Amino acid sequence: MTELGPMPPTPDVGPVATDCGTLQPIAPNVWAWIGAGSGSDAGNAGVIVEDDCITVIDTLMAPSAARALNNTLAERFGLPIKHVVYTSSHLESVGGSAVFWMAARYGRTQTNVLLDQPAPIEAYLRLAPEFAHDYDTNPRTAEVPFATRPVSHVVDVAAWLTPMVLALPVSGQQSENLVILVPSAGVMFAGAFVSIGTTPNAWDGDPVTWADTIGELTEQVGTTGVVVPGRGPIGATRHLQLLQAYLYACDDAEGDPSRIAAGPWDDWTGRDLDAVNVERAARLAVGDRGVPRTMLERLGLGDD
């Protein structure tokens, strides 16, 4: 018999980010991991605990942040994480996906296709420099070489993933997103589809479609529902309405960020993204689906 030797290290073992988030209860068996302090850049995640397993919604910005979440769940619940949901293909949804290497991974067709392509490491380094140590792909220099995990189960129609977890395909933040509803608890894990208190980024989305879809989701959540965003604090239906109004305002600006009407978003962080969102809306209005130049400049890809 061939001697296989010891099992190589798995991605759930490695550097762990400190003080990057806290696990907050929402309803019985329903929790949210909310980014904290400087680690808030890692984003939020959803956690649904059932009798024999855990479902995690989004895997945070980087493996070190995902390990902090993974370790917390292991210590508190002692159950396997069997299901991971990607609400988008963006870094804040998939950056820590390798940590949950044994779980089934659910996402849209678009996410499946994009995760089959090489990870845009240079873009990741510009978007999340605080996690630069996580994005080393060289096995000679990295303690744990960076990689993302592809979708194993494509979800392009509404589907119950578990008795508590309903996956709902939506469109707007990207061409294809997922949000997760927990109807028994009145909770929506919106992931990449919603931010609260901080400006969204529609660089590859459609602000008008996004706003229209938020209107539909508002009906799903109802007046008493809880909304867990991909970034920002836990919110409610009124926060969906604010995001919807902002996205419509970006379209109404007709290519000029200075024409965004005053509103509650004046107090949001990240308002430099106005330029990206307004340019994207203006491009789509004339049939141009190209990446906004303002976004390319953020990634260091614009013309000198």
C-alpha cells in the first residue's frame, strides 16, 4: 500500500485577523457577523444555525477575517458549516471562501463563471490594502497561498437550501446576485446587494435595475423585517428605501455627480463612489456597458 503521509495543511488554518468583527444575535438561531473597527472593511456575513449544520452567507474580504468567523462559530456552536452562499462574485463575498473548503457553495451563474477565472490580485490589493498579506498566491512566500473556491451549486431560481434558508436570485448590484431570506425569523441577508450608512459601488451593476429590485425586496421584507447588509450596521426596511432613493438620484444626475440631490446619504461614508455610480448610470443610459473610467482609475488602470 502506498504511504500517503500526513494530510497537508487546510486553508482554515493560518493567520487570523484580530478584532475584525462580532457575532450578533438577530433571532433564534439567526446571527450576523458585523465588521468592527478597522476590520469593518472586511464586511459582514450571515450565520444560520440548524440542528446539524450551519449556513454562512458571504465569506468576508480575506481568509484571515474568514478564519476569525470560522473559529468563533466552531467555539460557540461546534457544528459543521455545510453551506456557504455567495451573494455576488465580488471580493467581500468570496475573499475568504477557501477557509470553508468542506462546505457546499451556492451562487449565481455569473459568479460561477467569474470564479473560474484567475483572481485579479492587483485589483484586490488596491481595493483592500489592509489585507495585502492575505493575497499572496506564491507557495514559496505565503504561509497559506491565496485562492478562492468556485461555486459548487448554481442557483438561478428561488430555492430552499435548508428548511430555514431561502435563496432568492436578484439583479442590479451585478447582473446576477443572490439574497437570502429566513422567512421564519423575518430576516433578509442582503449581502452585496445592500449597504447601510456607506455608499454602494455600482461599477458593474445597473443603478436603475438595482433600485427597482430593492423596491420588490422591500415588499418581501415587510415593515417589521430585519435587513443585514454586506456593509454597515443591521437595519430595516427604511434603509432599503434610502438606498433605492440614492440609486435613482445617481441616474437622475445624468453623468454629473454634483447633481446628486441632497438627502440622508449626505452623511454616508465613501461618497467618492458617487462618481463611479453616476458614470455607470450615464453609460447604461446610452447603451454602454463598459467599466466606468472612474472605477478603472481607482484600480490604477486609468490613463496617466
